[in-house]
Amino acid sequence: MFRTSRTSQPGDRIGLGRSFVFLCLLISFSACAAHAATRVVDQAGGGDHTSIGAAVAAASDGDTILIGAGRYIESIDTPKALVFSGKDPDAVFWERHPDGWYSLEFDNAAYGEVHGIRFTDVGPGLAFSDVAGPSLVTNCRFEGLSFPDVAGAAIYSRDQVIEILDCHFVDCHTTGAGWGPGAVYLYSLVEGGRVAGCTFENC
């Protein structure tokens, strides 16, 4: 047993406490960074999952869902902060499932990102509901999305910062009176959001 003549001071314990808290935070941040994963969706079975829904169910906040070529008829409603990315923007088609409300809805998530996916045939497409942080939609195509009694046949966003960049909207419209018919419906705009580099045809 080693002894020293120095007596401990109150500040010593505070210093050790701060060091311990810092170490815990560092470990937590490192664990979060290491935990982020890319989950590959391949309908032919060459990835981690054969459906988007299965990938979302297995995912954690911060993960990327990388979607291979194919037509996906699914409706996803998730509170997870995820990035959805199509491997080939011209070959990844996502259609809302008849039993669902949107093709993809981020609901109370920290953020949401969607890149390089074609949302087709049946609307509505994307919804960002009560999302806390900035969200991003890039290089997507929305085609033939038409749906009654909904605000924004292609994209609906409420009370958040969102950027919609380099997207194409073709034949997207709603039919509900008083619901803000249109391809994109941005409700309660938040400073910092923008729509840029997009084209709209018959919307």
C-alpha cells in the first residue's frame, strides 16, 4: 500500500469527476460513430435485406439504407433518423403500398434524407412530420403521384428546415379541397429551407 503525505483537496475530486464525464462522453460519441451502418437492400437477395421495410426495422439512427434496382411497393413510417439512397436513380422505383398512407414518412425523427429514388404511380410520396433537424431530398423523381385529401402529393413537410434540390416532379397533384393541393406542400415554413434546381411539369 502506497501512502503520500499530501491530503486531497475538494478540487481534486471535481477534476477527476470532470475527466470521468469527458471520458464517458468520448466513449459515447465514438460508439455512435462506429455504430452507423449501411444496410443494402437487394430484391434478388444479394444484399442485407430484400425489402426496404426489413432494412428499416433492423436499422438504428444514423444508418444509411442503400436500395438496389427494382420496384418496391412499400409504405414506411419511421421515427428513426435515416438516409435512404438509391444505387441507380433511374432504376429504383418506390410505390406506396395500398394499405399505407405515404411511401415514406419520417415521424418525430431527428432528421431524414432521401437521395436518387423515383417515387411513382401512386401517391403520396414523402412526408416529414415533426422532424427535429434539417432534412434533405436530392436527385429524386416524382411521377404520376395523385391522391385525394392530402397536402402535397409528392412531398409534405411541416415545421422544419428542409432542402429539396435537383428533383423532378411530373403529373403530381392532389384533389382535396382546402388541403393545399400541389406537388410540394411546405407547411409553416422555417427559415433556412429551400427548393432549388427542381423542375415541375403539369403539377
